[in-house]
Amino acid sequence: MIPLLARRYIYRYLLLAFVLPIVARLSLTAGMRIERRKGRRTVVSRVLTGLGRFSRRRVEKAAHKGAIDDKAVARTRS
């Protein structure tokens, strides 16, 4: 049972650590190129840049989830 649980968490970590940043970068790049080519924002470029920004926020949130917030620690000590 434990190896099955560990495998699930390893896959989730790999997804967040490798796949999601690549998807974010590719979608942001594609959205910006479409905007540059058309000269204005289109529905497709908005969706792609929105997806890229959302993915980037999720990656940053996952990266900082385990970090200790120094201000929170200082508040609990005083």
C-alpha cells in the first residue's frame, strides 16, 4: 500500500516540478507571439496567456508551500 501512495505523490511532484512550468512557458510564449503577429489581443491569445499565468502561479505556490514564512514565525514568538 505504501509504494502505491508514494508513487502517486512522486507523479504529482514530477508534474508540478517539470511539466507545469514547461506548459506555462509554452502557452505564454504562444499567446505573446499571436498578439505580436495580429497586432492586438485575440481570444486565443488571452486564453493562452491566462493559462500560462495561472500555471506559473500554481508552480510558485507549490514551490513556496513548504517554505517557512519568517514573518509568521516572528509573530508567533512575540
